[in-house]
Amino acid sequence: RLRKILTLVFVREPGKILLGLKKRGFGCGLWNGFGGKVEKNETILQGAKRELVEECGIQADVLERIGLINFEFENDPVILEVHVFQTFHYIGDPVETEEMKPEWYKDGEIPFNQMWPDDKYWFPYMLQKRKFEAYFLFKGMDTILDYWIKESLND
Ligand SMILES: CN1CCN(c2cc(NC3CC3)nc(N)n2)CC1
């Protein structure tokens, strides 16, 4: 199977979460965490930190790994392996970039209807600081054909 390793980072405050409105490319028009591809010369963690700085100007020295999600798409051999991180300890204020428009949302007011359809299934684990693993099988970009999600311990 072909795997594409991606990162997804959420910046947290007590009761609030930072989301970015994707301004172009994959997931354009949706609110999400910050992230992207992992370069050959960096670890997944380094890639996550780099994307956070590039996409909203925030430096997170401490990133906690909280989830691993595998996405499969019908009739597509590429599996997206998304490594999810969060941080409560960071430096800087979020700034809008060409990629992302950052906004703070209250944990109870997350705009799931303007986010990827899978988010409503795994966000509750993240918001409750429970580590998780998940799998989603998509038909196109809007329909979830099958999924599972389970609480996981450390690696
Ligand atoms: C740079 N990456 C792109 C993929 N990504 C996804 C994907 C996703 N669902 C998949 C059906 C697309 N759901 C969230 N929340 N994020 C994280 C950021």
C-alpha cells in the first residue's frame, strides 16, 4: 500500500481550540488544525512543528502526540496516515497566512458542518485528552463508508 504521512496540530487553551480556515489546496474552505506533509529530512514531530510555524506563526516546543488516523478512499491506493498532535504550551499569537486564517473556537462551539466529516467522530477524544487511533473509508471527499475508532495508550 502507498502511504502518505501527514501531520495535524491543534493549539489549545483551557476551553478553547485554535482552528484555521484553509484558504487553498486540499480541504480549501474547511476549518481544521494546522499541518501538512513531512519532508524526507525531518521527523514527523519536526514536520508538525514546522507546519505550525509556516501556517500560523505559532512555535510549539512541546507537542503531545494524541492520535493516529488512517484515511482510505474507495478506488485509491494511497492511504493518508495523519499524525495528530496538540499543545497547551506555545509561543506567539496566531497570524493569518496565505494558507490559513486562524480563529479561536470554544470547545463546545466547533463548526463541524464546515469541517471534514470525520472530525465529529474523533474530536471528542482529543477534547477529553484521550489518545486514539482511527480508520475512515471515504467515498469521494464527503461520504464515510466505514470507520472505526478506539482509545489507545501510549505507543
Ligand atoms: C494536511 N492534512 C490533510 C488531511 N487532513 C485531514 C483529513 C481529514 N479527512 C480526510 C478525508 C480527507 N480530516 C481532517 N481533520 N484532516 C489533515 C491535514
